[in-house]
Amino acid sequence: MANQSKSVELFDAKAIAPFFESKSLAVIGASTDPIKQGGRPVRYSLMSDYNGRVYPINPRADEVQGAKAYASLADVPGRVDCAFIALPAPAVEAAITDCAEKGVRAAVIISAGFAEVGPEGRRHQERITAIAREAGMSLVGPNCMGLMDIRRNFFPTFAPIFGFNGEARPKPGNISLVSQSGAFGAHAYELVRARGAGFSKWVTTGNQCDVEVSDFVAYMADDKSTDVIMVYFEGNRDADKLMAAFRKARENGKPVVLLKAGRSETGVKAAVSHTGSMAGSDAAFDGFCRQFDVHRADTVGELIDISVAAAAGKFPSRPRAGLVSISGGAGALMADYCDELGLAVPPLPKPAQAKLMKLFPFGSALNPIDPTALWGQDMSVLSASMETLLKEGGHDTVVLFGSTIGINEFNRVRFEEHIIPLREKYPNPLMVLSLLGAPELIQKWRDKGFLIYEDARRAIEVTAALAKFAPIVAGSRKFPARPRVPENLKIKPGRTFNEADAMGALQKAGIKFVRRRLATSRKAAQDAAARLGFPVVAKIASAEILHKSEIGGVALGLENKRAVGEAYDGLLGRAKRAAPKAALDGVLIAKQISGGVETILGVNNDPGLGPVVMFGMGGIFVEVYKDVAFRAAPFSKAEARAMIAEVAGHAVLKGVRGQAPSDLGALVDALHNLSLFAAANKDTIASIDINPFVVMAKGKGAIGLDALIEPK
Amino acid sequence: MANQSKSVELFDAKAIAPFFESKSLAVIGASTDPIKQGGRPVRYSLMSDYNGRVYPINPRADEVQGAKAYASLADVPGRVDCAFIALPAPAVEAAITDCAEKGVRAAVIISAGFAEVGPEGRRHQERITAIAREAGMSLVGPNCMGLMDIRRNFFPTFAPIFGFNGEARPKPGNISLVSQSGAFGAHAYELVRARGAGFSKWVTTGNQCDVEVSDFVAYMADDKSTDVIMVYFEGNRDADKLMAAFRKARENGKPVVLLKAGRSETGVKAAVSHTGSMAGSDAAFDGFCRQFDVHRADTVGELIDISVAAAAGKFPSRPRAGLVSISGGAGALMADYCDELGLAVPPLPKPAQAKLMKLFPFGSALNPIDPTALWGQDMSVLSASMETLLKEGGHDTVVLFGSTIGINEFNRVRFEEHIIPLREKYPNPLMVLSLLGAPELIQKWRDKGFLIYEDARRAIEVTAALAKFAPIVAGSRKFPARPRVPENLKIKPGRTFNEADAMGALQKAGIKFVRRRLATSRKAAQDAAARLGFPVVAKIASAEILHKSEIGGVALGLENKRAVGEAYDGLLGRAKRAAPKAALDGVLIAKQISGGVETILGVNNDPGLGPVVMFGMGGIFVEVYKDVAFRAAPFSKAEARAMIAEVAGHAVLKGVRGQAPSDLGALVDALHNLSLFAAANKDTIASIDINPFVVMAKGKGAIGLDALIEPK
């Protein structure tokens, strides 16, 4: 359990708290123009009820927007908790030095022109970070849009809020956002607002020279005024911290909804050039999100709608939904979406169906329920359908497709008469509507407790996401603990591996390999083959020749001693010609194996996520179908099982077309053990490949036939 | 070319024209209540400038909503072109008889309670259809919402239009809709309207007892006031007509955008119960849409947005886009979407990049272009970026992510100053914006000629779809002609097939099979094997035992005469025990083949699409990865090539991991020939399986090892 407590200690709440508990804010570079970046925090503070002090710092003005200005930070009488720095990049270092001298505890640097523009900017950024660390001051930014604590009216940001004339006062809510991109943060702010919801904390981290996304996620996971954590992510530094932050959010029952750019090559380039973050494998990041139950959204709309819906606090008790539609076609579409997204659409019990069919004999009362055009004359067919799903169908989630109900005045009135009262009668179920209406009307109905979306697809996407969050929020699911990584799995730093070494090291970690011998003479090779039993394979063993087959370093199907002898000489000869300077450790003789299902196990040390274990189906199809799953190391056996179930080829392992089921238990053990080994050696190993890893029939185990370890 | 002209003649324009050219409309069951279904068409006609005559038919009123009413259709003085029937189902038959007697040319039946409720309703529906056919009258419905010809103010529909007080007068446009679902049609109507666009024709077809979706698509393909055809589809009757309709739309340069429910089992059930249509394979329908360049949308929003965008009439000349984003993160996201949806994002030429980098030294001028937060002070960095993409990047499609620009008053003013004039300066390029703003503002900017979407994902989806439509609209792409189906491929109706027969019939059609002999004695089997060369396989031949391996009817790897003899006796013995009554035609002896890439060719006679050819990769993975492609028969070699390129396993055929490329030409020939054979025998054959079909190395051909034909 040592590691579990350690993972919590990774966060120093004291590094984040000053941003949200400051009682005074200095705006360095405060502008008299309330529209300028340096003018906005002053304007926002003056317009709101921030009950701390605001100090504009401007050597050329006595007064900024009506507030007394100071020529320098040193001139401010009394303590300054937080500083907002809106200066050109060259002036930032001096300002940070001033902050350090004044005892500022936290600074927000919005200035651009640091690590994102090249090596010189990076060095500048490192200097200011060093000054801040020395002084025990936390930094957000540079190259960000600042942050807000809306409940406290604390606005060290130049995001366009309050509206042009103060008409759009920020509305506090229970969502907190961490966005690496400032502009994206401002965009998300408006979208949440447009949906009638609000933020508690709102943070943009930019270049993350000091505190980073995971620090804020961990803080928000413990923050009483945050129920949902929304993340816009570009890249990461500390994998352990990120894992610990997501784990903490999950343990505290807080849904995390995340958007990350960089699925494509052009996208990655654009993201990297943006805040200078390192890009790892996007597929690995997908696996990482699944591992920690983070909902990774594909679009901005999905990010916002799911976050806002989760903030409303109603979750399906089971992944199933009752559907009612005024259009049979839309009902069928919603059923399709449910199927795709993992929501069951179980039919109503027969007696309940019969009752409804009396109301609409030409409709369908199965689920989806289609009461036909009758609803146009008599809206009670809709409310009766919904009520039947709730009372007799055992549903606590009902989705109604109501099309133009909110547009047509006649329908609107009937709707408010028949459907709205259902909400009051059944306060607990999740009620989702897909319909069109004027924004004010939609907001009014939202305020009654309905989730409302124009598009039926979004209605189902949101419902499915809420169903996945439900056990997290309820605290009803047991999460796999972070496994302990045994110290004795650590290999010596600087060690290199020929294939025999790699197999040996991994075998010690609990991963089985084919029977083999390392031979250093022709005779020894022949004797080894005879002891192992023919046929055998022979492979060159050298820590300096890792990709053996490229140089003809592998001989397969050796049936007798003569063949082994020839192979021995041939392999050494080819190796010497191909890599004259490589140290050759001999030839590895291994039993040739047939049967079983070929899989691939691998580890890649991702720049942002640390060692990530890959599992996939082997053979030529792995390249074609890219049927692989990823998990960050270390992980439990339960996680290994989830990982195997994630690949489509899982069906082959379970046995298709009359083939025997494979030894899944042995595969699970291997993946779990590989994850421990990878975690133990994250500082020294760059990658591991076990290809093929052959899974035999149930009870017969699973063994690697090839191993490769590349040191860092 | 006989068939091509035939496919055009499938449509009788005279069957559809009366709906859109009527000069008089009788509303049978006209209600004095303008809200009731029978009251609405009267109300709409009176509110609008329909320059024909409207006759309310109501035996209990002298006047309906101010218009003179008639007790019966016979009482109407003069001619009635079109009738709208809003009566309970039991009264419809008499009304249709009245229409026939009055010489009505087209009737719209909205009444429910016909084929969709069971056999009795179906018989009723068949009776009214027969009466109409006899009288040469076309029917739309029953169980539909009617239709509109908005340019002519012709409104035989009870869709909720005009608004409660006539404030929402239908606006004519150049999109025409055919929807099988009435409620869906009404929904689509409002969504198009909300986006500021309008319809030319709007039709809901319901149970389609007479004219169906394809008739209207074909009519709209020729209709001068229709530029885009929007379809909501549930099921189909006549495959040839549907193909011909889509082909006609494509040849006439009109984009077709389609939504179809029924991807999942529950969805299929719901769709079938809705209008009583037959459901075929959804994956086959996907292939069908690709074959005819129909854009199949996944969501209602996608259907609407792509249709409305296509109606605006600007298309990218090439599938590539220049991206500008005020958020680097959003720019990266858009690049990801482009990559996924087939749009290139080529970088700007270096000199153009250098010029832009002078404007925003901390940004990125590659593409996507990210001018950093500078745009907030100086919006000209955005217009300069867009203009550089147009002038120096060779782009004619620019997508700008503008986030909250339409919300913030300060930004809005600058935007109208800098960006809007670009539209006037460059009238031809496609300019797409993703930003937030008040609906009136968005509409104003749309009217200037920008496509505008809140979500960046939708902006890219629409752009990608327009790029795909571009060559169709421009008429610059040559479409494969419908191949002629040779008459001599037709097999005798009632014929059954043992495996040797199936191979023989398919071989005549140009599909090669393994060398084999049908043996009817032990001796003949042994001689055949010797002539073919060992090893051979032996399989039971019987038209009544189609699934041979299930009864042990296949023996593999027979190396000599003795083994063949034993196999012969064994196969016949097992066949007799398993199917004592089956006629056994002997044993098929075939050369055993090794090497090559295993694929599967198949045909399934789809209830809605006719014979659909399937191509997929073979082996156990086909079941796991479902890596298959479909095309409706017959199709050209070009289409066969497209079909092969559609499966991921295509890479294996092209040669991966140093394997030789396969004989794609031979595979193309086989698929094309199979499609001709399937089309020739669509009335007699239910399904064909050629599994495996082995594709050898380039130049070595491709042969089937197994064949199965199931008669209808």
C-alpha cells in the first residue's frame, strides 16, 4: 500500500490553494482600457463583489478604471496573495522577481513568447520557473488566459466575460474546467453558459511551466463546490500524477469529461506547436481514459453537453432506457443509437403493452413506444407512455422525442399540461427530451429538470454517458487498487539485453517463455537442440542487434543436428558481416512451437503517460486491423481482463468456429506481470516487445517466442 | 444499352406529376376546426396564394372555415385533380371509389390503420390500391402526412406549418424532401426552416401502397426547382427502381442526402412496425449508398446541415481545406476531423508562412493557422490568414474557427469590419465558420454567403460532404454505366445445385474454380484424383445437402488412392445416415490448393435491394472483424475495384510484410461477373457463397474452392 499513499502525496494542495483562496490580487500591467488584456481583470473585479483587494500596477497612471494604481508591486501597502501578469514576455522575469520579493504566493502569467516559440523562449520560461520555485510561489501559464473562481468573484483572466455592458454576469455552478488552451477555455465557458449552467472553478494552464492539468484535477476532485470536472487536454508531463488525479476524481465520485486534440498527424503537429507540449500515442491515451473511467469526448458539443448533464446530478440506475417518440422513424433511430452506445431498450411487459395499445391501436407499445399521430390531438398518449415505462417497465430513464413540440403553440400548451407535471410527480427518474423550441422555452423546461437536446443522437449519447458515470457517482463500484510494484523487479540502470537476457528478465517477472538455451559453440548449439527436441529455431543473440530478422539473424524449422550446426555458423557469419562492431553473445536455440493463438504484448514508454502496455492479436492482421488495446502500467488483473475484452479478436481467444477456448488466465497473468515490470523500470526501459506471445488452449498456458527490450 | 434505357422507363412521370400540377384540391373529411387534421389543408390553402380551387367535402357543414363546403365529391362542380383524404380508415375505401368516379388523378391518404397494423389492414390497403390502379389514379400514403409544393402554395398536408397565427409562412427553397415517415418529415421541415433555408417539394409517403420513395426521387431528379434531394428512408420494394432513381439524380448533378433507421435489431423492429416496410441488411444498404454516391447521414442534424449546405451551391474544387483558428486547440481538432473524413490540410508555401509569421511571431502559419490571442486586439490577423490561404495557398475552401466572436460585441464589430468584406472580395470560395452568436446574427452572416456551425466537427463534416458532391454537381466525374446483363447467364427456374453444378454454373459466368471431377463410383473417384494430382479433397455432391461440413461431408488432404477410396465410401455413408432421403449425386474430387489469400464472395437477395454482392477477407477473422463490402448487382469492374479497396484487408491483397501482391485483376473480374450472374438470376436465386475464393500472386489468377447456390 506504500505506493497508493505515495500517489496521493504527489499533489501539494498548498501549490494550488493560493489561486483559489487569495484575498488580494495585483494586476501587473494593468491597463486603463477595460478592453485590453491588462484592463480586463481590473474591470471584472470592480464590476463584481470580490471581497478581497485589487491592486492595479501601472507606472504611468495614478488611477486605473477608477481604482488607485501603484507604480510598482513594492509600493502596494500590505500583503499580495496573487499576481496577474499582463506584460510583454521580456518584462516577465523582472515582474516574477518582484513577486518573489513581495511574498506573492501565486502568479498567473498570460504573456506569450515562451516555450511555445523555441529554445530561447524555453530557457526564459525555465528561468522564471526557477525564481518562483525558489520563492515557494506557484505559477499558472505562461501563454494562458488565466483562471476564475466564480463563487468568490475572483477573476484573474482576460477571457471575455460579463458581456460588453456587464449584461452577462458569470453564473456560478458546479462544473470545474481545466483547459490547457486559453481560447478553448473561453469557448467552453460560453457554451456552458448558453446551456444555462455555470462553473465553480475555471482554469487555463497554457505552457504549464509549474502547476499542470493534473494538479488542478486533483484539487477539484477534493473541492466541495465541484461535482463535474471538464478537461481540455493537449499533453502531459508527469504520468503518475495524471493517473493519481484521475483515480482521485473517480474515488471521490466525480465524473471527468475530457477532450483531447491530436488523433491525426496534422492534428498532433498543430497541438504541439500550440502550447509546446509533447505528444504521445493517441490510441494509448484512449486506453488511459478507459482505464480511469474518464469520458473522452470526440467533439466540443459532446464535451459540453455531457458535462452539463452530469452536473444536473441525475443518473440512470442501470444502462437501459425507455424510449417514446412521436415519430416512429426517430424512435427507430434512437434505438439504433442505444444499441451502438451500450444502452439496452428492453420491451415493456405484455400487460403494460396491451394497456397502451388500447390508447393507440395503430401504434407500437414495445419500446421504443410510437403512439402514432394521435398525440397531435391528445397529448396524454405521450404522458401515459412515459408513465407506463416508469411504473410498469421498471425504467428510471425515459427519453422522449418530441420533434417540433416546442415550436407549435398549440402543442406547446398541451405539452406543458401533460408532460411537465410528470416531472413533479416523478422527481427522481432521468427525463431526456429531444425537441425544438425557442431558447427561452427550452431553458424554462430545463429548469424544471429535463435534459433537452435538438438532436436525438445527442440525447442518447448523453444518456449513455450518464449511465457509465452512475456507479462512480453512487460510489457503488469497487475500483481496482493501484497494484504495488515490487522493488525486486527493478533491473540495473544501464543494462542492455540480448534476446536471452530479455527472456530471462521477463521470465523472472512472471512471464513464461519457450524452452531455450544460449549456445556459444556449434557443438553446444547441437546438444541444446537435442535436449530441447527437434524442430528448433536458432537466433543470433546480441544486445546490439535487436532487430534480428532484418539481418538474417533467425533460422526456423531446424529438424536435426546438421541443420542446427549449419544455422549456427550461418547466423554468426551474417551477423558479423551486417554488424562488424557488434558484440555477439552466441546463438539462442529454442523449441519450435506450433498451435495456439498468436498475440502481441508490448510496452512503450509514452512521453506523457509513462510505460503503456499494449495487447493485440498477432499475425499479419494486426497491422491491417490495428486491433489493439492499451493500459498505463501498473494495472491489476481485472484491468488486464478488461483490456483483452476490448479487442475484437477476443472472440478468437474465446474460441470461434469450433476451436478450443484459449488459456485466458495465463494471458491475464502475463499482462499484469508485464505491467508491473514496466512500471518498475520506467526510468530505464524505452520499449518491450513480446511477439508472438502464443496463448495455448485452456489449461495449457501461454508463452512468448520472442522478446526484445530496448533500454532508454 | 437496352437495360439503361429500360431503367429510365421504370418511372412513369405521369404518376407523380398530378401531385405537383393539380389545379384543384378536394379535402375529403374537411373540418371546420382549423387545428384538426382535416381542417389544416383548408386553412393552409385559404391562408396562401394557391391559385387553384379548394373544395372542402363535409356532409354536415355548408361552409368550412369560410369556404363553401360540399356534401360529397360528386357534388363538386367541375374537375378535381387531387384529393386529400382525412377520414377514419373504414371510410377510405368508399372515398377512393368516389375519387375514381370523379376522375381524380391523384389522392393523398393520411389515415392510419392499414398495412402497418396487420393482415386485415394490409388487405384493405390492397383493395384501395386496386381501385386506384384500375382508375389510373396515383396514391400517396396511407399513414402519411401528405405533401407540399411550396412554390405553388399547394398544401395537401396536416404538417404543422404557417405557425399558430400564420406568422411562419413556408419559405420556398431548392431542397426537396421525400420521407417515409410523416412526423419525421415535419421535423425535418422545421429544422431546415430554422437554418434559414426552404423546400421546393416536400413529400411523406407512409405505407407507400402505390408510388414510393424512388418515384419521387426520380421526379425530383428531373425537377428544375430542386437542387438537393433529402431522403428519410425505412424500406424499399423495387430495387431496380431505387437504383435507377439514385443514378438519375447523380447523372443530373443533384446531391442526395439520406437518413435511414435500422442499424440495430431493436431499431429494425421499430422501423418495420412503423410503416410496415421490409428490412434488409443495413450493411448492404451502406454499400448501396456508396455505390450511387448517396450521402448516408448518421444523425438528423447531419442530414439537415449537409442538405442545407449543398443547397447553397458552393463546393470545394478539391478535397482539401485551409483552416484558421483563434484557438490552437480547436485548430488541431479540426485537423483531426479533416484527416478522419478525407480532407487534406496541406501546409502553406514557405514564403506565405514567413509573411504571416511576421504578423503573429508566437503563432503558427502552417495550416491550421493559429494567430494566437493577437486576434483579440487586431482582427486583421484572421482576415490576412484567410486571404493568404486563398491567394497563396491555392485553397478555395477556408474554415475559420471563431469561437465566441458572435457573442462578444467588441469582437462582433471587428469581425464585420475585417472578415465579412472577404466574402465580397472573394465571392467564389467556400467559406465555413464555426462560431457562437445570436440566431439573428448568424442568419445575417449566413445570408452573406458563409456556412456557419456552432460545432467545429459539424463544420468539417459538411465541408467533407460538399467535397464529395463537388464532381457530381460539376458533372466532371464519369459514372460507371449500368452494365448490360447478358440474357444467356439466366439459369432455368426451379433448377437446384449440388456443388459441382454450382461451380459449373458460376464458371460459365466467368468465375474460375479449382480443377475437379464429379465421381459416381469409388474407382472413378480414385482415377479422378490421380488425374488431378495429389493431394485432393473429396466432398459429397447433393443439391439437398448444401451445408456439407455440418454432416461430415468433406474430406481434406487425401494423399493417395487408398485414402480417396476410403473417403468416397465414408462420405457417402455419412451422407446417407445424416440425410436418408437426400438424392446423392456422387462425390466431388478436387485438387487441394495451398497458398494465396483467402477471401469470400457471396450474394444475398435482399428484400429491398435485390441481389447484393458481398466481398470480404476469409479465414476466422472475417467473423471477428466483419471486414466486408457490399454492392448491388449488376456493377462494373470499376465498382468492383472500389469495393475491394473498401475493406481494410485490402492491404493484405496488396502485399504486406514482404508478401507478394495478389492478382487483383482476377478478383475484380470474378466480382464483376458474379454481379452479372446474380442480376440475371435475381428471380430464382436466394443466395450464393464462394468460400474460400483464393486469390493467388499477381498473374496467377484467383479460384473458388467451394461453391453453394441456394435457389429462392
